[in-house]
Amino acid sequence: QVQLVESGGGLVQAGGSLRLSCAASGRTFSRLVMGWFRQAPGKEREFVAADNWNSYTGSSTYYADSVKGRFTISRDNAKNTVYLQMNNLKPEDTAVYYCAADRSYLVLTTKRYTYWGQGTQVTVSS
């Protein structure tokens, strides 16, 4: 069982930055595929970014087109934590952001992750 706790959300003006953190329980964090998703009011949950780490090549990262070049996913295996650095935020980035984890790399950009956090609200004002 993996428990995920997100933090770092808040209110920011357009053009600003936020960094989200997701702390995971358990001893096998480095083996987990970690993802970030978001859900805006009245919309479906959508993929934002994912990180698949292995000891040979390090992290392989994946991004939704809407955030590419503005958001960066990273992880610290020693701290069991994954981050989402969000720069140049736009009002359309407003959503609840969820951290997700899975042991299979096959889930990557899909919503089929096994473990989910409770979410953290990000609000971008214009």
C-alpha cells in the first residue's frame, strides 16, 4: 500500500510560479512511476506529467502538451517525494492537482494509476 500526500497548492497571479510536492509512504519509492494529474470544475481529470525512474538511465519524464515548457516534474528518491514545478501559470491551470503512483510503467500518461493522493488546489488569478 502506498499513501500519497500532496502539498504546495495555493493562489497565485497569472505568470507566477508554484511548486507542488507529493510525499509517498513505503520503502520502494524508486520503483514507482509517479504522475501528476489535474481536474478543473466540470471537467474530467487529465494527465499533466509523469516520471519513470530506473537506476540505469535515471528519470524519463512525460508532459501534456498544455504544460510542456512551463512545468517540470522531478523526484527525490531519498526523500520519497515527487515535485511539480509550475512556472508561467495561466488561469486555465486552475484545478485540483493530484499525485498518483503505480508499480507499472504501462500506466504513464493514463488514469490507470493504482494509488492517488487527496489533491491540492491551485488557483491562478488573471
